[in-house]
Amino acid sequence: MTRPRIFAVVNQKGGVGKTTTSINLGTALAAVGRRVLIIDFDAQGNASTGLGISRAERLMTSYDLVVDRIPLEEAVLSTIVPRLDIVPGDENLSGVETELAGDSRRSYRLRESIHSYVDRVEQGGLVKYDYVLIDCPPSLSALTVNAMTAADALLVPLQCEFLALEGLTQLLRTVEVVRSGLNPTLEIQGVVLTMYDRRNSLSDQVANEVRAFFGSKVYNTVIPRNVRLSEAPSFGKPALLYDYRCPGSEAYIRLASEVLQREKARAA
């Protein structure tokens, strides 16, 4: 059986579009027939909220996966999007670093949980996912390292604003540390430029700088600054359901196409 491709959506800066990208990329992939699982790995639980999962429904979360080692399927919830499921997150995740401090293999907890699930899928009766998207917290914490260790590749949202590249050196350094000691095959699938404002010349300047730095790793698709993308989570919906025709939704559909094209080229 083919193992799902696992992407960690990561950037240690907050407010750059990690959760928006996880929700809407996941929705777009599901819309073209892929089975997708989002793992909400942020204590704020915004990916869960943005997919309409109430606090009361989060009886088991990603915290329980990595701390109590419950089977992944016990935490999975269906969403309003066909073929898109989620392992929700909640505030308990903020205590993971302390909880796992004494475990020498703490960085492998999420990886082992996903791989154990895949083994059980082969035995039958469980959903086979094509993609797993891990929505990471805005820090280079034990949670992010767990996600990087579990992932096949990283997807890095980068806001089109002044000093966008600041801090990325630290992220890339962390990637090298993870590669050298925890996950030698980890790669960057792509960098997605977010909150692009075509009326602002600074957005073009930042985009050019990022493309000069990352080269072909930067997706051609740019996610615009769009009020519909910001509004949608308050209605518990991805933007693609909230307003399918808005520029933000259309951009995420194009991004999903690019992701699939890169995956096809990688597998060729």
C-alpha cells in the first residue's frame, strides 16, 4: 500500500497563513478526489475552529496522540468537507514540551502515531489517506520538531511583507538539524507567498526577494490578501465553501494543482 504523503505546514512566525493554507489546500485537494487528513498541532486549535469543529467535540486531540499515544483513528473527526478529516487541537498542546521532557524519543511521537495508523490501514477497516497536512504552531518548539520528523516535506507560507525573510534562517537551520539527526529525507516541497497585495509595490519587492532566495521552490501561485479568506473561519468553513469564487479560493485551487503537479513529477 502506498503511504500517504505527509506535509508539515510550517513557519515560526505567526499570522503568515499557515492555518488558512492548511484548511484551504486540504479542501482543494479533497475537492479533486484526494482523501486528506489535517492534524491540528497548534494549541490555539484554529484549524479545528475553521473547519467547524466545536470545543465540545474535541474529546480526543493531537495532544492525546503524542502524550497518551492513543490510536490516531480515535481522535479523527469528519468535517463538513467530503473526504477531508481532522485530528483537532486544543490548549493542552501547550504542555507537550513539559510532558515529554524526559523521553529521549519524544521527537518521534507523531511519526510513530501516523505510521502505526498506516500499518492498521493495511489490515483493513480504516480510511486510507492520500495526504496528511500538519498545521504547526508559530514557533520552533517540540511540536514543530515532531511535525518535521513525521513529515516527508515542508510547505512554508511566507507573508508578502517587510522583513518576510527574517527568521527563515533559523527555520532552515532547524530543518538541517532535523535532517541530520531525525529525518534525513525531509525536503521543502514549496514556499507559498501569502497576503499579496498587488496595489502595494512592497509585495512585488518581497516576492522578488523570496524567489531570488528560494528559486524554483517558490510556487507560481500567490495567495492574495482577501477579506473572504479572513471571514471564512468565523463561519466554521473553508473559504472554498464560504465563497468559492473569491480570489483567495481561486488561488488555493491553483495552489493545489501545483502541489499535485510537483508530486507527480517527484514520483515519475
